[in-house]
Amino acid sequence: MTFNTFGHIFRFTTWGESHGEAIGCVVDGVPSLIPLSESDIQPWLDKRRPAQSRYTTQRKESDIVKILSGVFEGKTTGAPVSLIIYNEDRKSKDYETIKDKFRPGHADYTCQAKYGIRDWRGGGRASARETAMRVAAGAIARKILSRRPHPAPRATFSQGEKEITIRGVMIGMGDDFIDRKQWDWKEIHKNPFWCPDAKAAARWAAKLDNIRKEGSSIGAVIEVVAEGVPAGLGAPIYKKLDADLAAAMMSINAVKGVEIGDGMAAAALRGEENADRMRTKGDKTIFLSNHAGGILGGISTGQPVVARFAVKPTSSILQPIETIDVHHQNTTIETRGRHDPCVGIRAVPVGEAMMACVLADHLLLHRAQRG
């Protein structure tokens, strides 16, 4: 199986299956002398860890990460950083009754068609279990971003020195969206949905309780905001920052759509409405709006970088669904086991991680070009 690597200078390769012995990743391109330990990575993994509420899968995984290489005396050496997490709560027998059936909406059918074989234990490589290692790689990316000088210290235009912060939220569950006038970053730590609107979170809790009891699932929309990103990351043709962000978010399990800034809504605007007007304040460039999501011509503007992605409903549900089996016979399927009724909840820290990985990669690419 090819194409398990993401990134260019900062790049990571993930390995392992949902119900295998372990999952892991190798992160290459990490600069030397960066302080790094398991304690720098674990808090981000804890955000994604399953069974933290009744609204996520009840698979009990501690997701304790172990650094195997690339760190000596508490600092990165410049060698590949190898990470591993052992799977602790595997119940492969839950899938034995459906191992010859294809779950509609899942990668069962396409993996079988491509490789002629598939790991039916929870989905194998196609399982969202793999995303734990993206979060681990993202934690290392955050360390790189936290140590940067401005990538363009001789730039003519300045947005000032800022720390890069990356935060993800759920802005919609099904067809129920937040009221942006009620946006409060503090609220995301007070509910299980990473929701910035307390009233929306309360509605979603009641809705998801009913969906879970019915043995079904529902989709969600996630927004990831990176603040403090300096101007100058990306390139105008084949290395656009927004193109890499779109690829990163689209690579997350169950994601079916990605927007940057206003995204599809920009098509409904007139030119004068869509334009992010600019002013000068002292030696700083000020934008009066951010319809572009912090990226123009594939290059960051210094505004917050905003990416949004849609997560489809979880494919593994208890509702009977028409399908076929490996013998090409018509049948129905009901998927037992432990699954997220809204996989979008745990996609929030994954989206943050992919944003961090893309920004770290582009920061290193920029340094290689600009010095």
C-alpha cells in the first residue's frame, strides 16, 4: 500500500491498523535542537482520545505515546522521530459477522476492489484510528511553529510579531449551526462538542442522544482557525498554501468538502463585497475583513487562516442498510461494535493537527527559499 506519507520538508508517514498490535508514525524533517518529550505530545492526543463522553465511541484506549527515535537528551537530533501507540481495546469479534459484507459509505468495497484483500477488523487502515498519529505529528509541528522567527524578517510589509495559535471548533451538527454572534472561545472547553456557542451545544446534546438511541449517526462541520500566521507562506502556482490545506483536510476520514475563508459563499458576493480592504496603521498592514481566509494567491496574508470542512455521518450504524457481500449477493447489514454517532466531534483535534503540519511544512519551505 502506497501513499501513507504527507508533507514535503516536514513530512510524516503513518502505519498500523485499527485492530492491529499498534499504530505509529515516523516524522521526518524535524529541525534539530527542539526540546521534545512525550509530555509535549500527550495533551493533544488526550483531546482526541475516545470514550471521553457518551457522544463518542466507547472503545477504551489510553493512547499513550512513546518516542522511539530522533530525540537525545531531551532534544531533537535532526533524525526521523518515530512514535508508537499500542492498541489496548480491540474487539475484532464484533466484525466477524459482517466480514463478508461491505458497509455502505465505508471504504470496505473500494479497498477490496483496489487491493483484492482488506482488513475487515474495524476498517484496517481506513479506520479513523489512524488519525491519532496525525495528532501526534501535529504536536511536533506545533513545536516547530512555536520556535520560529518571522519567516520574512526583511519583508516590506509587516503584521507584527505574534504567536501562532491553532484552534478548532464544531460550527454545525447536521443542519443545525451555531449563532456566530454567540461565539465564545471559552465555551469550547465546557462542552463535549468543542462548540463556541453554549446554546447550540445544548441543542446538539439532545439531538445526538436521540440519534445514538436510534442506532444512527449524523454529520458535522468543523472550522479550524490559525492566528498569528505571518505573511509570505505559500507560493502562487503549484505550492499554494490553501491547496495544501485543502488536501490536508480532505485526507481526514469521512471528510467530503473543504472551504477556505468564505468558500462557496464567496460566489454569491459582488467584487466590492468580497474584497478584503486594506489600510496602513503605523508600520502594519490592516485588513478590514477576511473573506479570503488569510490566503491570497496561495500565499498567507498575515490574517487568521480559516479552513472549514464537512464530515459525513459515520458509516457504521445499527440501522439495517441494503448492501452486497464479497460473493456479489444482495443482502443487508447492521454494524455492531463501538462507533462515534458523530465522528465530527473527534475530527476537531485532527483538523487542528493537519493545520499545524501544513503550516510547519510551509514555514520550513519558506526558510529554504528565503534563508
